[in-house]
Amino acid sequence: MMPVKKLALCAASLLCLAALGAYGGPREDLVRKVLDVTGVERQFGDASDAISALYGQQESSIDPKYYRAVLDVVARQFGETAFVDYIEEDIESEYDEASLRRILADYEAPLFQTITRREIETKEGDMQARLPGFDYSKVDPERDRIFSKYIVDADIVGMSEQLAVESLKAFFTTYNLLMPKERKLPDGALEGIYEQARASLRSEESVSGIKKRLAITYEPFSNEELSSYFAFYSSPEGAWLCRRLTDGVSKAFQKCLSNAAQELLGILKDA
């Protein structure tokens, strides 16, 4: 999702500075360009899928007259345009033009664009088909070291926890609105569910699963290419973007959830 390699040669540094000077314009355009070129817009663009999948598992427990309505609300309020707009707003609130321009300059590199395309084009269905039979023990030690460092530098486990818990909160908050009083899940029970999700994602089994996904996703690339790509996360601009995405995704979920709850309450009131 994000890269950058350090430029050691003076000539390369000068080329980078020249490239930075080519980017200008309003801050909104710069932020949107970063979200597009890094693949964030296409990878985080539709948060409704995970929530809708949770509803699909509980269809039998929901009044049929509300089931389709809640799916429509989720698709509308957590859809690509709304969700990405909120992430963009958060990045703009902590606007750092120098970091944004450095990120753009790095992501224009052919290697980073090729890897980003691979990330976006890797389909979840194909991933699920390959995971059970994938033998990670055949991954060479150097590649495993690269993946381990990337998981820490990019806080992959932390981001996974956040996305899982925010998706669960969005589901259970809207789900409780649809349930009669005696079937609503109390806050204490929900906190237990959220903590269970966090613990599961911190487990060795989960980290092993993340490594398998990385091995499959980045299969076409050499260790040297991946080291260059993942070096972004140890750079100041990489750390800045990770913080902004973490905060932006959290705030996007909260705002989308608030809008969804209001819309659902209106539907229930009119029913």
C-alpha cells in the first residue's frame, strides 16, 4: 500500500527535488492524489462489504421488512464516496505539504506503481482459495525477515485490529437498533466481543496468516524490490501517513456510523 526507498546518491536526490517541484495546486487535490496513487482510495474505499457480510450471517434473526433496508443504509452510508471523503478530511486537518509531496514523488516510481497495482488486483476470493494449501515454510528466511519487519513498521496488526473492531461496532450498533429490548446486546457483552477480536488478531496464528497473505500478494517480486518498497514505513513520511490513515479510518467509521444510525432510526420511526 505504501513504499519509498532512501536516496543515497546526490544525483538521485536532485532528481527527487525536481520531481517534487512539479506538484502544486490546492491542498484537496494534493491529498486526493496521494490517496489515489498509494492505492488507499481503492483499498479502503468501500467499508460496507465487511458490515454487510456480518448482516448476511444474521439474516434469520432480523425482521425481513428491515433486512433489505439496513443493507441499503450500510451500502449508502459506508460506501466508497462517503468513507474516503472522511479519510481525506482527516488528512487535510493535519495537512503536511512536504510529506505529501515526498510520498507522491516516491509513488510515481514504476516499481511502486507495479506493486500497488498488484495489491489492488489481488482478489479476496483468489486469496481464500490459495491460503489453505500455501506452505509458508518454503519462504526463504530473508523474505520472512522482510515481512516481519514490515508488519512491525507498518503496524499491520494494529491496523487490522482497528478495522475489525470498527466494523464490529458499526454492525452491533445498527443491529441493536433493530432488536427489541430483550434481544439487545449490553455494552459489557459488546466490549468482551471487541476484546476477543483484538486478542485473536494479536495471536501467533493471526500473524502467521498475515505472513501467508503477504507471501501470496508479493509473490512476483524479489526480496530487493520488496525491501525498497517496504522501506517507506521506516521513513518520516511513511510514519506520518500511517498515523493519518489510522486516525482517518477510525473517524470515517465513526462519522459513517452516526449517519447510518440516524437514518435507521428514521426508518424505524416511520415503520
